[in-house]
Amino acid sequence: MVAQRIALLGPHGLDAAGAETLLPALEAACTAGDVAAVILRFAAADERTLTGLVKRAAAVVQAREAALVIACPGFTRDLVQVSARGGADGVHLDKPRDPASDLADLRGRLRDGRILGAGGFESKHIAMEAGEAGVDYLMFGGLYPDGAAPDPETVLARAAWWAEIFETPCVAVAITEAELPALIETGAEFVGLESAIWMPDPDAVARTQALLGAQAG
């Protein structure tokens, strides 16, 4: 089995003020375990402001050899261009309306091996369509923008189903630390930690790493 790694999720609606709190915690978290990727969900802003925030985050994340993937629901300009100009490693799209079209378009414009991720799937069928569109990972779970949590049993079942059958990697997201053991058992290539876990307590990453080590052993 491929060694499982950690992905960190930022809070929804991240803006300049929020970055002042997030970036120091992110730096500490990325040094506490084997963090493969950071998925930051930015608030919609003008292109210059958003690019500046991405640059700041990229400097922190990539210095720790993790990939930075950005999402920005409601952004009406070209997120691929912002990603490239800000130095991010790729983009993430939640709830694609038409995976075959939306994700295939992004896939075609993401050059030089840049990452495309997707999540927020409402059915197995849509998840499979996303996989066929050429995403680099699928994400199951994670808080909704309004702060509501998806059903944890559904997240667990979908992650286990995907990890068992498909080659495209998946991220199984924990909203609380109590969910981690079961999510790790799914065999998902990446275990995601919501910001409520790691931002107030970067040592949660070290505890997650210990659980992953125990599973691998």
C-alpha cells in the first residue's frame, strides 16, 4: 500500500485579515508531519489582491515541500491564471456543475504538471465523471461554505469505495480528530484535516502522523 500522507484544508473565505492568523499556524503545521498538500479556499477578491495572497501562502507552503492548491468560489475571473501568477501548484473546484466540461476545460489549461483537484460530489456518478475528466485527486468530505458538515458515514463510505476501486488518488477529510482512525482505515492516499483541527493546534498534524505510522506498521 502506498504511504498515506496529510493534506491540510484552510477555512472557507480566506482573506487578507484571515491570512495573518492562518500563515503562522500553517508554517507550524507543515513542519509537524508529512504534509503533501495544502488546499486553501479564498474569498473572492480582485485579481491583484488574490494573486498577492496566493504568493504569500505559496512561500510558506512550498518552503516545506508541500503543494499549494487554491480554490475561490465566486471568483469570476481566471483562477488558473491567478494560480500561475501567484506561484500555486494548482486549483481545486468543488461541486462542478458538469464535470465532463468544467474539469476537462481546467485540465486543458493547467500546464507544466499543475494539479487539478475536485470535491463536493453529490453522487458516485458525478465522482466517476470527475475522475474521467483527468483530475489529480478527488476529495471526499470537508465543511461546506456555510459551516455545515457532511454526513461522516457517507464520507467514510465514499472514500473507502473510491480507494478500493479507482487509481486516481483521493483525499478523505476529517472534521474532528475522532474521525481520523476510521478515515485512515479506508486506505485513502491522503487524509485531510479541516482547519478547525490544525489551526488552533498544529501539533494535531504530529498526532495524525503518528496514527498514519501505526497503520503503516
